[in-house]
Amino acid sequence: MAEEKKEKSGLTKNLVINRHTVWTVPNILVFFRILCVPIYMTLLILGANPGYLHLHQVYPSWYVYVALAILAIAAFSDVLDGKIARKYKAGTKMFGKVLKYDQGTYVGQCIDPIADKVMHIGVITALALAQYIHWAFIILLVFRELMMVVIGSFLVNDINIKANMLGKVASAIISCGAILCFFHAILWANPDFFGSWNVMTIDWIVVTIGLALNWAAAINYAVDASRQMKEHKRKLAEAEAAEEETPAEESATENTEEPVAEEKEETKE
């Protein structure tokens, strides 16, 4: 009953899933980005060759940098899909053909941040497995991202939480810290590379700053979500009150019309 009332009031978001909303160019780039995650994770771990794995075969260390290149391509696709979604609307031309549907969809708005979270969790997990970064960073990142996904899944049809600038800055800093960690083996072998700075201190500080801002962004999202939910409930209550008033007004109108009809009949007699 609650869902029916929401639909009637027009306050729900339309998460329509079909080939026109799923198989758009931006969404295909999102799926490509997710597929890149296990590839660069595997290459990074094999190239780092951590001793605890006891691998029967020693893989070349340049696997690590191939993994970094794949990560960079995936990150570039993130920038590209956003531009395509904003630029190409229904009626515009793409690849010489006029589009019948928008390339930017609500499905894309939902899966794009999930792909970003999968990328971040994947690269930080691989770096930890490669022994390039501490496991504490994974715990902080995964707990925050899973919390956002679980809470967001319950609110997806009621409110629309868009990425804010703080979240984007946090994401960029985490990415920079992760990239620096890819060069951990080379820089650690040359401790004077940064002068008096120890390379482990530098990459861990960058990632720590990114995670701190990431959690600050999560708090900001929570405040925004709470505000939107209050506004959503207020509008829903107003819509329900309006629906209850309409039958009452119709009933009052009918009751008023009946005596008038009776008077007219008496006058005729």
C-alpha cells in the first residue's frame, strides 16, 4: 500500500531496467571498468610476488606496471562515460545516427558509483595482498563503501544522493595514493629518492588523507540523505492528505446537489 501511494504521488524515482536504459554507451564503459578490476588485481599480485604466496613460478615484476596501465585506462573510462552521458541526449547524433533515447539514465547513476567503489576496493585489496600497503586501509575503505551501498540500496527509489565535491576530492586523493603505492618496490629500494622522507610514510599519508576525506564525505552524504528523506516524507504526507480531502469534497458536493434537485422537483409540482 505504501508503494502504491508513493507511485500515485509521483515521489518515487523511476528505476526502469530494459535494453534502452542498461545498454547505453556510458553503462557499457561502466561494465568495462568493473571487468578491469580482477585483471589488474591479478597482475599486480603476481608481479609483486609476495613471499607468503609461495608461487611455483616467478612472474616478471613489470606485471605491476601493466596492472597500473589497465587501472589508468579504467579510470579514463570513468571520465569518458560521464561526458558522454551529459552530452548525448535523445535527438542528438552519435556515430552518425540520431539517438532515440538519452545516454544518461537513472540506471547509470546507480551503477556508476558502485563501479567506482569496486575499483577502489579492488586496487587497495590487491596492494595489501602484494604487501605494499597495510590491511587497516582495506578495513576502513571496505566498511565505508559497503555501508554506503547497503544504505543506498534501500533509498534508491526514494531519494537521489549525488556525488559531492568532497567525495570527488577524496576519490582523487585515494587514487593518487594507490598509484604511488604501485612504485613501492622501486622507491623502497631507493630510500633517498625523496630525501629525508621515507616512501612508506609518503604513500601511506596520501592514502590516509584520502580515507579521512572519504569518511567525511560519507557523513556529508548521510546528512544530505536525512534531509532528503524528511522532505520526501513531508511531500508524501501532503500527497496523502490531498487524496483524503478530495473524496470528502466530492461527497460534500453530492450532498449539496441533492437538496437543490429536490427543490427543483417541488417547484415543478
